[in-house]
Amino acid sequence: IDHIMIDEWFVTMRRAASGKKMASNSKNKVLMCLSYILKEAVNVGLIDSNPCEKVDKIAEESNPRQPFTEEEMAILFPENDKEAVWVWGNLMWACYFNIMKCTGFRPGEIAGLTRDNYYPALGGIYTSQSINSFTKEVVKRIKTTDKGMKAKIGLLSDQCCRLLDEYISTLPEDQDLLFKVKTGYVSVFTSNKHFNSFAQKAGIELNGRTQYCLRHTFQTMIAGEVEKNHVEELMGHTKYRKDYDHRDGKRRLQQLQNLRNRLNSII
């Protein structure tokens, strides 16, 4: 197998079930998986080099992620604890997605949380590791790439703390990671599959939105309410990311009402 063969197969890839042309981001993910396999083959001496390294990814054209509305969030995250568990199927997933709602953490960062990362007396979490869903490895940084901040914090709601306290009390004493499934670590693919299922159960039309849109929802909710440096710290970004801020005009005007008197005296 050489890079020319892979490239020809890569660009013509189609969905197995329907035969339709596969989306660019899906092709790139398949190529990434193949590259990891061939990389391991190099490591064990079966081949001399990884031909995937010479194959360029396809430029991805994707629609911007959109947040969930306040009404949708109220349905996904009801105030009643029992209802919250019902929406998400069980206590583990209720805790997993409530943490995502409260903190905007990335899926891999939540999958890598341990008991020691949770500070119940302070109502928050602090972590410096995550799970790489492709390699199934723990990486000692919050993002699975080398870029960006190395650690981050998150403040949890009272409800999230209650659910988490109850959930942790059910875990085996020798289980360090907060979230695990039968196959081991919780991958982004597993959690997103559950997210889609539970959202449909709650009657939410996703329209292409995924669990990652909870991260966009989080920044949209806190933007304009706290200082930008706090937004950056909570999001784990090295600078303010406007593409995560989806506030509409009415919301922005409401947040600027305290400036009216000052502007009236100036203008």
C-alpha cells in the first residue's frame, strides 16, 4: 500500500450503506483512523513508513455550530433532579452532560476527570488532562492537541454537585476516573451518540447540532455577564473567541442598558 493508492481511495470514498458521497470531515476522520493503524504497524516493524503521512486532508466546509436556546436548555436540563436523570437515561450521563452544561468543558476533558478533580466544598472542578478518543490515551493537557492552555477550571451548579455527589457514592472504590463505559474510556463518539439519543427523547430537534454545541451555549450564556478574561479562563482559550459568542441583538442591548446614562451625557 503506497500513498498514491490511499489518495485515490480517499477522494472517492462513499458511504457503505447508501453509496452516497461521504462528507469531507467524515473522510478525514477515516483517514486519521487508518493513519493511526499504519503508524502502529511502523512501531512494531511491519512496515517501514506510514504512507498516510503523504496524503493531504480534504478542506472541510462545515456550517458554524449553533447554541441551544434557553427553552431547549430548560428541557434538556430540568430543575428537578429525578427529571434530570430521566432525560439523560441514568445518573452517570446526567452528571456527564450537566458538567458540560455548567462548564463548557470539551468531551475529552470530561472523559478524563478523576475523583481528585472534583472539589465539592468549592463547587467546582479543576483538570489538566483529557482523553484522546482516537488513541484511547490519557494526555496531560486539557485539549488533545498541543495548542492552547494546559489546565482549566469549572464552576458547577448546586444541582450538578448534588447529582455528582450521589453518583460518586455509587462508584467502586478502585475506580479513579469519574466516567467509564464497558469498553473503557468514554470517547467523543460514544458520548455524542448518547447525546443525540437523549436529545431526541426529550423532543429537541438537533438540526445538525451536537454535544459540542453545549460549549457554544455556555460561552453565549456567560458572554457580556462576566469579564472577557474570565470567559477565556472558563473556556480554556488563550484569547476571546467571538465564534463561540452567539448573542442576538436584543440580548446585547439588554446588557448595555447600564451605559445609557453615561452615553446620554456624552453624546
